[in-house]
Amino acid sequence: MKPSLQNTILAGVAGTVLMTVVMFLAPMMGLPEMNAAAMLSMVTGFPIVIGWLMHFMIGVIFALGYTFLFITNVKIQNLFVKGATFGFAVFIFAQIAIAMMGAIMGGMPAPEDGMILMMIGSIIGHVMYGIPVALIAKPQQ
């Protein structure tokens, strides 16, 4: 049985909020500043408010992907582990998408603080996104 659409949307928003908090706390943990909305705004040329809307819409879209693809096809019982695994899969997908955008646009600017720290921060953020998605968008009993 699938979660309700309302729970899936809530899961996407909650996961995106937690990921955003992690992004803004990253510099306090010695990681580079990460702002997905600013990056989306820069890449698309739209104002930052559109970047924020896109950031949250992407979070909801991935939660829908979790509901319709991941829940039934990934046989992990522990929701924390399932959510962390989903978040890591979203991280991989995001890296492929960014590489494709960079190829189309002729390259992306290099992060100021180094790629390794940026990747670590991004993995943490995406894993923290996936956990609430799994906990909130769990199948209804």
C-alpha cells in the first residue's frame, strides 16, 4: 500500500527543510557554504525566489519518486536506513544532473573550498533529506 499524496508532499517539504537547515549549518561544521536555491537561480538566470521554489519543488518531486519507485522496489525494512539509502541515491542523481548541466553550459564554477568538502556536505544534506521522506511517506497500514 502507498502513502497518501498529502503525506508524500509533506515528506518532500519536510526533507527539503531539513536539508536546507543542514546546508546553512555546514559552514559551522567546517564545510563550505551550500545554497541550492542560489545555485538554481544562478544556473537558470531566474531570481532567487524562483530558485527557492524550484528547490522545494524538486524535493517534492523526489519524494514522489520515493513513493512510487523506492518503497516497493527496495527491500530495506529499517526506515532510517531506507531513507539514508534513498538520500544517497538522490545525491548520485543530483551529481549526474549537475554534470550534465555543466556540459550543456560549458562548465560549472569550481567550489571555493574544494570539491571533496562540497561533496561531503552534499552527501550529508541529501541523506538528511531522505530520512524524513522515508519516515513521513511510509505506507499506510
